[in-house]
Amino acid sequence: MAVVEAPSPEAAPKPPAPDSHIRPPWTSQRVLLTALVAVGAIATVWGWNRIGLSLATFTEGWDDMGRLLDRMLPPRYTTVGRWVGLAVETFFMALMGTTIATALSFPLAFLAARNTTVNPFAYRASRAVITMARAIPDLIFAIIFVSAVGIGPLAGVLALGLHSIGMIAKLFADAIEEINEVPRDAVLSTGATRIQSLSTAVLPQVMPSFTSVALYRLDINVRVSVVLGIVGAGGIGFELQAALRSLVYDRGLAIVTVIMVMVVLVEWLSAVMRRSLLGADSAAVSFGQPRRRGALASLRRHRIAEPELAAAVPLPTGGPDAVTEDDGPAPEFDHRALTPPWTADRVRRFGYGALVLVGIAASFVSVDVSPLELLTSLPDAWRASSALFPPDFSTAFDGIVEGMVETVAIGIVATCFGTILSIPVGLLAARNVSPNRMTYLVARGFLVFVRSVPELILAVLFVAALGLGPVPGVIALTIGAVGFMAKLVADAIEQVDAGPREAVLSTGATRLQETFTSVIPQAMPSLISSTLYLLDINIRTSTILGIVGGGGIGFLLQNSTRVRAFETTGAIILSIFLVVLVIEQLSGWVRKQLI
Amino acid sequence: MTTIPHQYPAPKTPRTPPVVQVRDLTKTFANGSVTALDQVDFEVPRGQLLVLIGLSGSGKSTLLRHLNGLHHPTSGDVEVLGTDVVTAQRRELRALRRRVGFVFQQFGLVGRLSCLENVLSGSLGRLGAPRYGVLTYGKALRREALGHLERVGLDDRAFQRADTLSGGQQQRVAIARTLMQSPELLLADEPVASLDPESSAQVMEVLARICVEDRLTVICSLHQVELALGWAHRIIGLRDGAMVLDQDAHDLDNAEVMRVYQRVQPGSGAAPVPAAQTAPVRVPAMGA
């Protein structure tokens, strides 16, 4: 302070501003944000200790990983044909599950949307069903169904179908609630029934988001259905599990590469479809016809100018725009004019529609599940679910508490490290910030690579290298989190406004300074929101890591079904449900406060 | 080509019962604290183009919504096309709405659908079952819809998406949709409020032409006095829910109508007689 004390001759020295004026005020947002960071830090330290992580774990782990890689490389492609067949079966499982979920979500979403529901009870009931379907991890559904209908793809399809409702129906309902209501009133006032107004005025408005949601869920389900194989739901995951169990690691790696290729292929296909369908939707389709300005327009101008002539209703008496008053038979129209023209857009929509239908049909044929079987399996599924009741906490109370605490610890630590690591990776993978094109491509490629391996598969590999316990679980989850989060970070950064960046650079700031001053603050809201979302996902995933030996409650869950102590299973599922729900509500609340 | 009436085709003395009969209609909202309509009383003969004018909030939209049963009156009677709207059951109301076209200020088109499909949705009332996609409507219906589009001058846009059209064109598509209902009464709630003057004139022209050619009764609320004077057979002015003007458009000039828009009425002598409050309904001068 003393250095600045040289007063200018003309102005009397102003007293330095009080400290309260140069510190940002403690707004409720700032308090919350600070508290959040503090809680996050404390929770991470607690989780770190709870799991028993130390730097030594990583240095030792590194050697173990090296040894595992040694045994894996080179990958040995022994029965590629068989694997491709299994990969296709896995994809078909995902497609079937998504189809079933979409079909079930349709009516559910209309009941769960405030503006189309039939009564408050139906609204609440359907919202509850959706929340429940989302809060129970798909793998847990699969475990229940495997015990109900036996090992095989049917259990997987049912699990996917039920769990996916949680996301699909929720997003469908949200889309319905966002529609423009005027067309609906207009259709209703023509004397149409409620159902008609839904199909004519509501459905067309929500169709693009429905399509996009279903395709997005298909992406996710392909990954999930690989994982479902691990608990006996068939497909390529089962094969991978078998290879790793019998310690044939080079075959395991070969199978992992097949899985990666499949995941990337499906993601590419669905991205192409989505872009092409939605792109056509946002671009106004114009046939380039000149605006018609016939006799009507010129007559009207005349009319306005001379209101006293208004009594005469002028009609055009000729010319191309003349209205023909034909009392005879209806004029002949060109037949083609009554059917929509085959524009490129329509061809594309039909093509994709046919492709999807063929795919669904093929999936029912090739996966050994008949639609009838889906129905007849319902009583079995019901019996298996009712075996979970009443939940029995007493037999394994300590174990459940212990497992849940460890699960939450794994989720928190993985979220923290995932977020920290994903910021640099995300910056490199953002086209507008990445230092050069090569770095950008490498970073994006790395993300695609990481995202194509489901976390549970990573966990299987790390468990093989490091042994049972929460450490491989945390590592797998962190890597998965980076794949998920860094992509969101990169996408958010690519949306950043370029104006402030140029302004900051033109003050002579370095690139790194510019990134911190103009890029990160702009992307901050979406970073915070993604982090909270990531926490949701990680807690959910960490409940099932234990199924492959990666720590947490999943181990107990798997065990209880193995010994057919279903009431204990029920207790575990109930506690997972509650913890997931609490975390979700909490992060939803924080998100709402901050954004 | 039929001959075009160059003179005002005023409705003949109604032998048939009036299309719309409103008796002492009062509507209050919020438990009686807000009076939206105050003892409104009039009838409309067939083939008349009646324009409702008044400030925003004067009750024009509320009145129109009573005519197709979207609102329920606090007291009074509303009879439309022989149906008692007040006591009608759901099914009766739907049957009535099928015969009453309604044009909205915001058009109410489904933007993603083609113009033709939007027009076709006007036939849902007679179809009964839900439809999705142009091809789910029969060929005869499609031909009919195209005819209506031609009538509003937009048949060349049949397969263009509705949201690619200008506001005035969208409103004409919306009118074509009501034509698909073969309506006996057309209600239009500020159909040109969000349009530029030229598009407004086109839309009003279409409404007036349909009114004359089909002997269709049209009740239309407007803001613009000039448009009202230019197109209406008869003008009803509303202020704070009460009728303050009901006259043949012929007998009115701009200044008289503008008085409806004055918030405070000048001395009672200068004010137009609030027709509905004292006298029985003024039937517009016939055959002027």
C-alpha cells in the first residue's frame, strides 16, 4: 500500500478503498459454491482414506498393470467369427431392449407430462414408476431377471427394457411438456377427440426429440449390454468374462478390441442418423417458390385506402390467382399432388425408418427371444421381484452399511479425480483451444477410445491386474469419468464465445492466461452442472463395481443372490435406491441453485 | 363464375333462427372480483360478418370462447346453431365444435407438418380415429384439403412445412383448416393481430370472401378500426365486458368507433348509447 502513496499534484489523495469494497460480496451463490468445493475436498480426502489409497498403491499398481499388459499383448484373435456373431447378438440385445423401453415409455410419458396426463393420480404414479426404473441400476435388474428366467439374453433384454424407461420416458415427458399448446387448442376446437389432438398436434412436435432420445439410449444400451453379459445375460460380455476367468488374457484383449469396434460403429451410425434427421428438421425446407402476390394483394391495398367502398366485397375477376367458383364436379387435380413429393429429406426419413424396422425384426429373429416369451416371462419376473420383499436388513446390516459407505467413497473419489483430469484433456480436445490440429485429433481419438470401453469392463481388467478390492474400482471409474467428462468439457468449451477471448489476447495476455480468464469462466456453469451429473452416474456405477470384484456394495449384492438370500438382496437394492435418490435430489437442488 | 355482388349483401330478414343467440351473458373470474363480460346480449343472423372491437381485456376473446364452449358463463344463455352451449354435454359440445371453425391469433398450426396435413387435421372431427401422417388420410380428403388450400391461394405450398410460411400465409392455412370442417359459423380471435398490414388485408379478404360465397356467419375480433370499418357488416364494441356499440358498419365513421377505445367515456350525451344495457338488441339496418 505504501508504495502507491505518491499523490498526484492536482487530486487530493483519496483514502484507499476499504477492504469490503475490493472483495467480492458473499452472495448466496458464492457461499454455496465455496461450501461445495470445501465439501468436495473434504469428502475426497475422506474417501481416499476410507478406500485405503496411497501413492504407493499407484506405483505398485503400475508394475502390476505392466505385467498384465505383458500377458495380454499381442491380442490373440482365435475365433473372430464367433466373436463378431456375439457382438452382433449383443447389439441386437441392446436394440431390443431399447425398442421395448421406447414402446413402454410412449404411454407412460404422456401420462407423466403435466399437460397431457389424465388426472393427478396418473401423473404421480407414472412419475414414480419412471424414477424407480432410473434409480435401480440395469445390472441389478439383470441379476433379478437372471434369477427369474435363467441365464441368457432374455434376462438382459428385460433388464435393458425396464431400466431404460427411467431415462427415455422422463426425457419424452419433458419434451411433451415443452410443446406449443396453441396447435392443440386449435385441433381440439375443430371437434377432435383428445387422442386425435395428441396424435395430430402433440406427436409431430415431439417426434424429433423422441427420435434423438431413443437413438442416444441405444448408444448407451450397447455399452450396457456388453456389461450385462458378465452377470450371465449372454452376448460378448459373457465370452470376455469367461476368457478372463480362465486367465487367457491375450484372448481377452482381442475380445475387448472387438467390443470397442462395435461400440464405435454403433455410435457413429446413430450420430449420422441423428444429425441427418434433426438437421433436416432445423433447416427450413423451402422449395424456392417465389412468394405469390396476385390480384388479391393489390386489391387489398386499394380496399384499405377507401374504407367507404368496403361494403362491396371485391373478388378477383381473372388472372392466375382468380378463385374459380365451380359448381360442377370437383376440379381434377394432379394425382401426384395429393401425395407428398419424394424430397431428399423424405427419402432419408423413410430409409432410416426402414433400416430401424429391419434391425428390430432381425433382432427378434436372431436373439433367441420371441415376443411371446417376453410376455410369458412376466410372471417369473414378478415372482422374482416379490421374493425381494420384505427386505431383510437384519442378517447383513453391518455389511450393507459398510458396502454403501465404500460405494459412496469410490464414487466421490472417482468424480473428483475424473473432473480434475478431464479439464486438461477437455481443453486439448476442444477445437478452438487445442494448440494444434494434431493434438486435437489425438485428444478426441483418445476420448472415443476410452468411451468405447464400458467402465465395468475396465474394472474387470484392473481387477485382473491388481486383485480384488476398491482400488481397481476407483481407477476404472476414474478413467471412465474422464472419458465422459472430458467430452462434455470439450463440447462446452467449443461453445464459448470468441469475442472475450480476442479481447483478452489483445491486452497482451499469454494463451494460458487467456484460457483461464476468458474460456474457463464462460464454460464454468456447464462444468459445474456436468460434475454434479457425473457424481450421480458414478455413485450409480460404483454400486455395481463389486459384482466384478471392484469394491462397494455390489459384491454383497451378487453374493446374496448366489446364496438365494433374496430378502437381503431386497434390502441392498432398497438402500441403493435410497442413496441414489438422495444423491440425485441433492445434486439436482445444487444445480438449480447455481444455474 | 358466379356473378360477384358489388353491393353489400346484407342478410335478409332472418326467417331461419339466428346462428348465435347470446342472452344476458355475464362472466366473472376470480370468484366474482373480475367481470369479464357484463350482461352481453345480441344475436347474429346467418351470413353476417360481425366484428368485435375493443381494448385488450375488454372481453372479446372471452366472448368468443363462450361461443364454442371453451368457457362456461357465470350467468346468461348462449345458443349457437341450435345448441344450448351452457348445458351441453361433452359429446354435444364436440359435435358443435365440429360445426364451428375457430381461427387463433397465433395460428395454431403444427409447424413441422406440411400445410396439407394441417388443413387435413380439420377433418378429424368427422373421422373419429387418430391419424399420423398425410397418407393416413384418404385420397378424397386430401383432394378436398387441397381445394381449400387453393381457395386461400396456397395450393402451391401444400407439401411445404407450415413453419416455413410467412405469418399471413400461416393464418390462411389455418383458415383453410377450418374450411375443412365445413363450418356453419366461423369464430376468429384477432386473426390479424400479429400480422403486417398487407398480410392482414389478405387474411381479412379471405374471411370476407368465404362469408359472402358460402353465406357463412363470421364473428371476428379486431383491434384495427380501419379493418373493421372496411370489412364488417356490423360492429359490436366492448368496453370492460359491456357492449357499448352495436351498429351496422355502414352507419359508422372512424370517430364514432374510436370512442370505444376511450377509457373514460365523455359526457353521457356524446357517448354512443350502450345498446345492450337498455334497449333490446339492435338488429343491423337491413338492405342498406
